[in-house]
Amino acid sequence: MNRKVIMVGIVGDSASGKTTLTRGIVDLLGRENVTAICSDDYHKYNRAQRKQLGITALHPDCNYIDIMEQHFVLLRQGQPILKPVYNHSTGDFDPPEYVKPSKFVIVEGLLGFHTRIMRNCFDLKVYLDPPEPLRHEWKIKRDTSKRGYTREQVLEALRKRQPDTEKYIWPQRALADVVVQFYPPNGKLDETGSHLNARLVLRPTVPHPDFTVLLDHARQNGHRPALRMELGRHEGKPADILEVDGDIGSTKTRELEDVLWQHLIPRPQHTLPKNLIGIYSDGLQKKQSYPLALTQLLIAYHMMQAAETLATEGK
């Protein structure tokens, strides 16, 4: 493949945090440098048609997989596409939009890793894997506050989608380079936001950064470190497991963000946009999460490293 741009795929079930994660990365690297698209725009049927046909948006037959493959390859080659647009508010399609890829392209959606052609387009594949009870609460908050659904309607939709979730969404987790799981801390199972912990599974399918300096800094407070890493196994395969505590003070959070920025992305001309990373929506409110910010920084690191490699190959 004639690679011209850096592409990252972010996959996960509905309301797993894909758009939130993507938005922070775009803000980190600059909107002029990143093109973000949603593969859910490639649905074949609108909401009324899906109901009539008895098919969910998670099913591959409900999506133009072949067009997704074509467009991913074109974007990878630096070519423009005429992308369809699915409107989640109306449940119907808006006019297509002309998309010309920037230096970086992020594709987020439900089925981004479904075929080998699609997977081969990505420099980094990320899968979001929150526990199902947490994802359900996120979906209820989002769909009732932003999409006009009732709680009962959301729960019914989740029930109908469950078989396709298990058949088509979950298997993509094994194909990712990084698996991200935000989860409630012990004793706080009702936590759904700022104080969620994060577990990042870093598979050896791509080279990950050296976290030594960051981990050493995290140990300096003399208490249980907010960041911990160990060699473990995930789905039967070895991987580094990075644990990030969400319940830490703001002072320590700022210190770790600065260290992470300096050692993972050493760009003196760049200032860490602390007011932009780690931002998420809690209903209609905007809040901030340190584990989310770290995850966004890690993915940005991979993107910048891939860009440097591509530039070296071109010389």
C-alpha cells in the first residue's frame, strides 16, 4: 500500500467512549493536522429501515463494508473521499461530505477492524472495552440527554443489540494493539466518570514507549503509585498491563501529565493543552479525567512516532 498518511483505528461498542477519546487526540495534535471520521456513517439503512428489516447497526450486513474498505485505502494513500453522513439525531442520512485527509487520520466506529483490508490500513488499532454495566450507563446518559430517547428505549435497544455485540463487536478486541478499559474502583461501583480507573493492555504488536521515567516519578509520593505496570496475559497472549488510578489529587495529576508530555512527546515548541485533554461529557456537563488524558497522550505518541518513521522512509 502506498502509505501517505498515518491512520489510527478506534473501535468499540456504542457509547464505549470512541468519540470522546478521538476528540482529545485531535485537540492534542491540532485540528489542522488530524482528520477524524466515523465509520458508522457507512450504514446501509436509516433507523426506520433497520426497524422494518429487523437488523441492528452492529451487523456487517447493515453497513457498506466494501465502500469502507475502498475509502480507508484511499485515505491511507492521501486521496480524498466523498464520505456518507449518518445523522444520529434524526436517524437518517445527511448529504455526503468531501473529506481530504490531513497528516493524521483517525477512524472511529463499530466495525473498523472487521476485515483484513481495513485492519491493514492502520498504524495503530485501539479497542475500547469498558465493563458492560458502565457502558450501559454511558449510553443511557448520552442517548437521553443528546438524542431524545427515554431510559426504557435505550435499555430495549441494548437488549436487541446484545447478540450482534457478542458476535461482531467483541471479537475485534483480539485484533487491537491497545485495549483500553475504564472501570470503577473497588467499593465505588456507581462511579461513571472522573474517578474511573483505567487498564491499558499494551500488546507487543507495536513498539510502545518506555514508561520507566513516568513510573519512577509515580512512585515518589511514598504511597501506592497512581501508575503501575506489570507483565501479564490478555486473551491468552503476553502483554504489558498499565494500570492508572483515577482517584488521585489534582496536584499529582498535573505533575504526571507534565512528565508524560515531556518524556513521551518531547516537543519543546508544543505546550500541553491541559484544558483540552481528558475532557468528557457527563450528560450535558463537561468534566475531566486523568486516565483518559494519559490514554490520549499515549495514542498521540504512537501517531507522532509513526509519522517520524514515515518521514524517514521517504528520505
